[in-house]
Amino acid sequence: MPVKLSLSPDRRGEWRVCLDDTVIVCFSGPSAREQALRRSQELAQLLHDTADVSELLEAPDPGPFLTRG
């Protein structure tokens, strides 16, 4: 099964890298999307597999990361 990149269903703006439906690592914050994409591609290369990033392409851009101060 390929490495899969998905948007968390329960945490807004969190991206997950999964392998065989097991979450390997999660990213959140301003560059979460890019970090998750890079890590999913790296993991796929290490495993000589493919990375399914279809959800990344379908997901809307979350916009700027804002904090309350």
C-alpha cells in the first residue's frame, strides 16, 4: 500500500503521513502542508513505493496561519 498524505478529519490544518492506515507523523502550523508532502515523498522513496498525495491536490489552501496575541 502506498504512503498516503491526508488532512486530519478532527484537527483543522493538520496533515498526516500514513502507511497502511497507520499514522506515521502529523504536521501542523504554517508550513504543515509542505512538510507533510516532503516527508511522504521521502518515506515512499525509502520504501521503494509511491506516495498518494491526491488529497493534497483536492484540499483548499488553508490561507495564512494566525495566532491570537
